[in-house]
Amino acid sequence: MCRDCGCSLGPAAQRAPLAAAPSVPGKTETIEVITAILDENDRIAAHNRGHFDGHGVLALNLMSSPGAGKTSLLEATIRALDGKLKVAVIEGDLATENDADRIRACGVPAVQITTGNACHLDAQMVHDALDRLPLADLDVLFIENVGNLVCPASFDLGQHRNVTLLSVPEGDDKPAKYPVMFRAADLSLITKTDLLAYITEFKLERAHAALRQIGFQGETIELSNRGGDGFTAWLAWLEREVTSQRERAARGETAKPSIQPEGASAHAAGHRPSR
Amino acid sequence: MHELSVCQALIGQVERVARENGARSVVAITIAVGPLSGVEAGLLEHAYPVAAAGTLAEHATLTIETVPVRVRCRSCGAETGAQPNRLVCGACDDWQVDVIAGEEMLLTRVEIETEPAPVH
């Protein structure tokens, strides 16, 4: 156990090294360093967050499996807002401009990031995309991450809030299967609730229980893009967050998602190497 | 499979530490990884040689210390172990807990070679 803060960074199950060094080394020295492996990404993410805050823009990271309805939600949201909030979208996909085209068809700016085979967006990709967006004219920037319930959760992009989508056809046990992703959410949206009548295996109470079991402590909204109380609640959440972000930015403050893979780097801050 | 990206970031950190300390090469690297970090130790091991190729750490061994999940209960105050998909208090079963370990994705130790082995 660590003497400084009592965390459990002691020796644990050690794995055998992959391959032995080719020869007997000469004089060696061991350096104790405790830094977040993704320190460089975190640094760029903080820089992005600075850009957003400088313009009072709320940045939201949307994460879900492919097909949970991220782009459809954005289309419906942009139409419902009808210019009330100024929106732009960064779209992350392995290939195609399809999603950015769909967003542009709604009349708002969109930048497509095609990641090739990369399974997630990182802070540098988002930073490069920011050059192509009119940040000064925006209220909210949606970053639609690559559809994937694993990898995107590990990379801070500079967003203020994480929003995850769980769609009814996926099944109510998805949070139990992908705990890291769903736990990272500030807002969990259960989408396509208009299908609940057909997909009777999906039980809302089981989805809520699964979220609780993985330590999700944010807000949950059940909604259908076709409208209704849930969709209204989503728009209200969005407006509330935009207002909070403006107020924070005016005070020179910022916000991060309540749970970041960054527990790690926050922890490391107290352990900066002395040398 | 974002472990390759994570390994590339790791090698970047290791090379920085190695250069700052005048290393000729890196002999060994130790990292600490918790299940809630979202990376898999086995996949990191597979990705590591690819990321390390052609760097100061090309021949370094990688040791991964796995950090078990631990939670502190907000109701009863107990600190107990927990499963990543069942983050509840092991003592009273309450789900209002704070995670105190298991999110780590840290570089903890770098062993470097500063002088060559003597020639016999």
C-alpha cells in the first residue's frame, strides 16, 4: 500500500515480462515515476477545454454502441431547438462523411473526423477539428464519439460532460456488460423508448438497477426522438447545462465529467516524482 | 482495441523519462492498471512490442501490476473490494460508494541503462 495516500498501488499480481533483454545490461538505475500514461492526451484535452471555456461553449461527449441513435438524437435535437441554441457537431467514425452530411442537412456546421481503424477519438483529433469550427458563434458543441462501448471511455477530449446512450433494442443489461463506459456518464439516455411496446424483454427497472450497480450516480432520462416528456426533459437538461457553462466561463471556472479515467492523473498529481 | 494507442502514449512517457535521465536504453517498465481504467492487461502486452519497436524501450520488459477495485461506502464507511460491474459496499450492500482504487492507468517505474556493460 502507498504510504502517501493509502491507495492500493502496492505489488499486485505481476505478469511475466514478454521478452528478456537481449544482453546483460550495463549500469542501471531505477526511476520511480508516477504519472498518468495518458498524460499527453490529458494535457491536450485541458487545452481544448480552455478553448471551449474561452468562448463559453458547452462541450458534450456522446458515447454509445453503433446504432444506439446518437446521430438521430442530434438531428431531432437540432430541429427541436430551431435555432434557440447555436449548435455544431464533431462526428467521429472509422470511415465516411455520412453522419456529418446528415448534420449539415439540419443547417448546422459539422466536421467529420474519420479515424481509419482507430476505435475512439482522442484530444488531438478534436483539437485539429476545432480549427474548422466557429467556436465564437456557438452555445454547444456535440462531439459524437466513435460508436463503441469500450475504448472512448478512456480518453478525455476536453468535454464538460459525458452523455451515454443505451437504446432499447440493445438490452437492459448493457451497463453490466460495459461498466467502465456507462459509469463515465453524467447523463444516461435510454433511447428508442417507442420500441418498448415491441421489445418486451427490455425492462426499464432492470436498466436502472444495472446502472446503479456499476456506480452510475448521474441523471437518467428515458426518451424517444419522436417527442414526448423524455425528449422535453433532454432539451431542458441541455439548456440548463448551457446556462451553467456560460456562468462558469464568466467566472473563469471550468467543469469536467464527474468521472474521468483521470482519477488516475488526479491521483498522480500528489505523487509527482521528486527527481 | 485502444491498447495500442495507450502503449504509444506509454512509450512517449518512458522515452521522456529516459532522456531526462541520460539513459542509453530502457531495461524495464512497470505500470499499474486497474479494471476501471478501461484497458486490458493482456491486450497491452500484445500491443507493447509494436509500440516499443525502434525506440529506446525496444528491449525493455513490461511488468503490469493489476490494481484491484476497492470502494468506500458512504453509508457505513467500510472499505471493501468490489467487482467492476457491481460497485457496491461489500459490508452493507449499499450502492452509494466512492471508488478508491481500480481506475489507475499509471507509469510507476522505469529502469534505465546509463552505462554500457563492460567488455570482457
